[in-house]
Amino acid sequence: MTDGHLSKPILFVGDTHADASRLIPRINRAHDEGVEYVVQVGDFGYWPRHPPLSGFVEQVSRVLVESSMTLYFVRGNHEDQAELARLAAGATEPVELAPRVCYVPDGTGFALYGVRLLGVGGAPSIDRRARTKGYDWWPAEVLSRRAANSIGAVAARTEVDVVVAHDCPAETDLPGLLPWAAGERHRRRMSRVLRGVRPAWWISGHYHLRHSQVVRSRAGEPCRVEVLSHEGDGPRAQLIVEAAALRRRGDAPQAEPGPGDPPAGIIRLAR
């Protein structure tokens, strides 16, 4: 891996909810900044059986092809879970749903510029009572406890720099969060993954707010958690990080932001 590749920026994007009108301009701006890879943290908006949302992936794909960019996404709670499960059956690497649009199944790793990323999707829907089971809501929207344990155990045998997830671990002090048993239970499952994987970064979404914090595992190892907001929230819905700053080697995380202090601009490795 050349030093030139390590200086390349990677764009992380929060919940997009099939909003092409906001995501496509964001992709175009990132292209102008030299971004080749976009990583989306769930609630991408994969609804292939739900017109008019069914054309969203193809719209994004066309722009990515024109720009020679590639987008990876993990599953959120607001996706067609049944269709994603069908596509991911037996997969050991990201699944290309359309040219340059790749779905990362739970527990699947991939590498960008030598940065090792791990996808962990799922979260509970607080609005599930307003949804229809099997149409726009599925019990499998959450990551099961068994899956969380399995991902943590398997990934512990490899080096992972970044966990890309929809939900965040329980160690994260999210502001204004109301008590909700299902949400608290799911964040504890994310903590199981955190303890097993021990990544330098955890980048997620789901809560439609922006939050930055360094949390620590039981062994005291730091992990920089970046929670991204939703697509309608402007720059708070994205994070651009130089590949070198995401690598586990060295002293990453490079800085410990106070809770709630989102970084501005491109995060680069201190030189």
C-alpha cells in the first residue's frame, strides 16, 4: 500500500432513507474532493419491492458509475430485511446489488486502501407498531444476541480497524436518549461486538443526531465512536476520514473528542 493511497479520504454517510435528491449531490461533492469510496451506515433505503423507492439504488448506481466511485452499506432497521437476507445467504464478501453499490452483510469484512472494515447491521424500530410485519417491518431487523457473540468471536481472530454499524455500543453517551428497553438491549449487543472486535473506530447512525466520543473496552483500549445524523441534516450526516487515520497501527484514535464534539473537515493522520 503506497503512501499516496493512505492519504486518500473515505466518505462515511449517515441514514439516507432512499433520499436520492440529497445523497447524489453529496456523492458529487465528495468526488470533487478526491473520494473514491462511500460507506453508508444503514437505513440506506433498500426497498426493491416498494415503488417509488425501488428505483433509488439504480439512481445512485448511475452516478457512482459516472464518477468511478463505489458505495458500501450495512443494513439498517428500515430496509427490506427479507430481500437483503435472501441476497446475503452464503455470502462471505460484500454483495453487489447494482453496479458499484455493494451490500455488506452482518459480520462481513472488506478492505479499502488497506483499512480493514467490518459490517454490523440492524437496530430496533421504535415506530414498529405503525408498520406491517412482512411488508415494511421484520423481527429480524435487530442483530441477535447469538450473532453478536459470533461476530465478536470470529472477528477477534483478525485485525479490524473500523466497525461500520447501524447502532452504537452501550458505552456511548447519546444526548437526549429516552429509556427504551429494546434499544438498550440492542446497544448491549453492540457492546459484545465492541469487546470482541476491539476496533479503533466505530462509525454508525440510526439516532438522527451527530455525536463524537471515545469509549473504552474492558481492557481499557480506546475506540472512537462517530454517530452520524440523517441525510437531511447537512454536514452532520457525514464524516470524511483519511485512510491513514483509520488504520489500527500507530496511536489511532489520533484525538479524543469530548462527547458531542463532531470534527470538522477531513480527519487526517497527524504528521
